[in-house]
Amino acid sequence: MGLLLLLTSTLLSSYFHPGIMVDAQRIFTIRDITLSIEPSTDVVRGTNVTVRCKAIVSSFGQEVLSREYTIYKGNNKVYTKNSSTSEDLLYPLPDARVSNTGKYHCRINIKGEEMNSRVEKLTVTGLSKPVLHLDKDVFSEGEEIMATCTAPGETGSIFFYLHEGNNVLREGLVNTNHFETKFRFSRVGIHGIHCKYTVITMPDSFMSNESNILSVSVEELSIKPVLEIFPQTKIYEGDPLNILCTIRNLARPDNIHLYLSQGIKLLSSGNTKVNHSIVALASEPGDFECRLEMGNVAKVAAKTVLVTELFSVPTLTMSPAEVFQKERMTLTCKSEIASERLNRGELIYTLEPDSPLTPLAPGVFSGKALLYDFNYTCVAKAKGIVKRSETLTVCPKISVSTPKISVEGKAVLGQPFKIRCQSDVGSLPINYTLLKGYDQLGTISVRLPQPALFTVTITKPEEIKEYMCEAKNNHKNAPLSQRLNATVIEPLMGLTLTVTPHLPEISEGDHLYLICGTKGTPPVTFKWYRVGKEQPLHTTTSEKNNTDYQVPNLSKAHSGTYYCEAVNHANNIVRSEEVTIEVRLALWKKAVIGGVCLLVVSVLVVGSVLYFRSKRGKREAAAELSVRSATL
């Protein structure tokens, strides 16, 4: 009964713990796994190191559990073992080396269930001193040397370096503890070489000390190139040069090549002898080289030849310094005679390319300038030597055309305005001069293709026609423009407002004319206003200096104060004086009112008369009655 309860409890517990495996025959759980490094995580080279992996597993049943242990260094598997016991897994690292340095962890796998330990880092310090070995210590010039650098007892990835002093001769990465390489020395003498290495344990690396230094003796070969040049002194341009490149102390002619060069130009090549002839030129380098190559050995013999010039490189000049199209010009080509071997009469000058210029004397050419830019080169020849001058580009200037004069914007009387002066063609710079009559007012130099602008002010309209402008660009001609012909705008002045009919005669029903007139240049824009209103009653533009605003069929509502404003292209606004208009009654209305008044007066008079008469009759009757009564 107790066993059943234990089994039931274990089954329920395994439902909630993934590290527990349950089947019909067995139950187990991986409780923990640890990795340790013995005797320490920091050891010196040569220590026997053991990596221990310990797992704690709880199980139920009789079947033996098969455990798979794996040791990792970084991400790489380094050891795997299957075990059916609970004993610790031991991974030995006997005689540890720097290459064993790294981070280790272990993993256990039981029936697909895994658990990893924590990471532990092993650090091994100390590297062996490298050993350098050469196949021999005395070599001939160009002979190949075999060198071996060994890192005794070291393992892993090793990067080797072979040095002569601070210079690296060879280097390479290998997975063994030795590095073999071949090389040659390019110069003879005693050379000291050593080696060292680096053990690479990603992401770290460890550098060794330097090896022993070995001395290497490189002996020069007796074979040498020989360079001979004839003649050896007093060499002038045009002289023939014979150049001979040979070999001294030639033992065997196998695998030998000769190269003859002048500067960087290869003149000729051969096996045991090279003979070459050239014409001496001062313009070409005088450095000659005879180069011998035998296998990997190269030897050089060099000489410098000084060549005396017969004549200098010609110079080409033009006079005058500036020339205009179709004007006469002269080109002069000149070389200095540098040697007594040459007479000036032997020197011949020509121009390239062919041109219409005519030779006047040796090196002097004259003619008219072309209509376009042209490149000239002077060629000087004597005794087979040809020299060319630098190219001279002749850019004929274009004479300035007759300038055009106009007003920039608008000309307003009494206000500053600009006069524009510009020629259609002409080489820059161009000097423009403004004249009034024939008096110069000012000069403007223009260096860009743009007009010259002069600011002036006139007080009378007829002054505008007195202005002219002159253009000049160093040409003998200085064309003068026509006289300025432009409209002058006179500002408005003296604006008046005239009313028709006459003010005292304005009555209802009349046709009113508000006439606005001024002095100044049309077109003129007129505006009529009534005091008390911001917006104009009427606006119109007229080509005359006066116009009117009509109000037909006047009524009392048109009574008020009026004025007008005017403006033209001078942009000065003028305003008239205010005029008060009172609209009176119409004549027929006055007549009706007068007739009615007379009728009313007449009625009143007649009524009064009748009234008084009636009163008097009553008094008389009463008196008569009184008399009669008294009589009785």
C-alpha cells in the first residue's frame, strides 16, 4: 500500500516537472550537473589538468540508465562519452598548454532529456621559446634559403613570424608546432634573423618570446653587367651615341638576360651582349642603365650622359599683346644659340599648323588676325634636331558694336531714373560713357555680358533727347549711340473739380457734371469721392487730362460735399478741393407751392371779410331792435 502511494505521488509530481521521465518500467529526474577544473582554473604550462563533470540523477526501478556526457570548449565539442554508472566524467588535459585555455561546460543526455552545467574558464600561462633552424648559414647571392621555426610542445592554431630585425620576412598560420618557409635576400652581406609565434585561442591570443638569432652570410656573385657609352665627353645634340651592355666574369650563359634602358624606356635586350645606337637629345633623359637578370639575381650598371644643347626650345610671342579681328599682328619665334657648332643661319623656323601668316624674316611671321581663336606652335630645326615651342593661343578680340541706349523702367520728370547702355557684340571689358550733349557724365566698365546703367534726373521733358552713350573696348573705334528717345512722364499737378450747372442753379431733376481736370502726362486715372464714403463713386482712366462724372436726374439725396483724385504713371496722387452741392426744389414745385399759398390767403381774406360783415349785421339788427323797443 505504501509503495502504491509513493508511485502515485511520484507520477503526480512528474506531471509538473519536465526534468522527470516516467514510463511503465522506470522513473528518473536530472537534479543537477556541475563542471569543475582541477587542480585550478589558473595553471602554468605543463600542469596535468582534469575537467570533471558531475551529475546528480534520481531514478526509480531496476533498469540501468544510459548517460551521454559531452564536454564543450566554447561552442566546440571536445569530448563525448557514454556511461551507465553514476561516476563522474573525467576529461584529462595532461601537460596543459596555452592552447587549452578557454571556456568549458558539460552536458548530460538521458533518454532525450538534457541539462547543461555552468561555464568555467581555464587559463594556462607560459609558452616555450621558439627554435629557429636554417638548412645552412652561407648562401650565394640569389640562392633560396629554407628556414624552420618550431614551438616545442605547443598545440593548437599557431601564427609564426620570421624577422630580420623589425622587418617581417615571412609569416603564416598552421595547426602544427612548426613552420617551414623559403625566401631569398636581395642584398649581399651578413643578415641576422629570428622567429616568434602567437597561439590563437579565440577570442584571445598569446605571444611568445623571440627565438635564437641566426646569422646568414650572403656572398656576391662575381658576374657583373658592364655599360659603355661612346663618345664619353663633349656630347652635343645630334651626335650619335653608341651604347654597349655586356657581362663580366661570365661562367655559364644559362638563364641570363640583359636589358638596356634610357630612363623608363627600354631600348633593347639580349642574352650576353646588347649594342644600341641613338642620336643624343638634350630633351631626353641622359640616364642609361644596363640590367643583368640571372634567375632571382638582378645587377645594375648605370651611367649619366650630359648632352649640350645646340639651341634652346623656341619661344613664340605675339605683338601687339591684344589684337582685334582682321587687324594686323606679328608672331615672333626665337631660340638661343647654345653652341659654337651652330650658326644662326642654320636654324629654320616654321609655324604649325599652316597659317596665312607671311614670313618677314627668320622666325618673324605677319598677317591679319582671324575671326576665331587659333593655336600656333613654332618649330625650330637645325642639324636634324627639331624643337617645338609651347602652343600660343591667339584669341582675336571683337570690336564693340554701336551701343543701344534706352530707359530702364520709366522716366519721370524730377525723379531719378536709369539709362541703359549696351552693345550687342564686343569683347569684354567694355567701357560705356554717358554723355549729355557732348559733356561726359560718367563711365562704367563692364566685365560681364550685362548693360551699363546710369542714374540721371531731368527737369524738363526735352532734356531726355540730349543723352547719348559711347562704347569702347581698347579698339581704336569708339562708336556713339543715337540720342535717347523715350517718353517722359510729367507728374500730375493742379487738379480742379468743376461743377455744371452752376452751383446756385442746381435743382432737382437736373443732369449734373462733375468735371475733373489736371496737368501732366496721360493716361490719367480719375476717382470721384463723396465725403463720408470711403469707396469712390466712380473710377475711369483717360488718355486726356480731364474727364467728367455724370449724375442724371438729381434729387435732394445727392446734396453733399464732393472731391476727386487723379494719378498717372508718375505715381503721385493729387486731390482737388472739396465742392459742396445743394440740390434745390424744381420750378414747378415752387409754382405749385406759391399758388397754394395765394389760394389759402385768398380764402382767409374772403372768410375774414364775410366774418366781419356777419358780425356787423348782427350788431346793426340788435341796435335797430333796441331802438324800436325804446320807441314802443
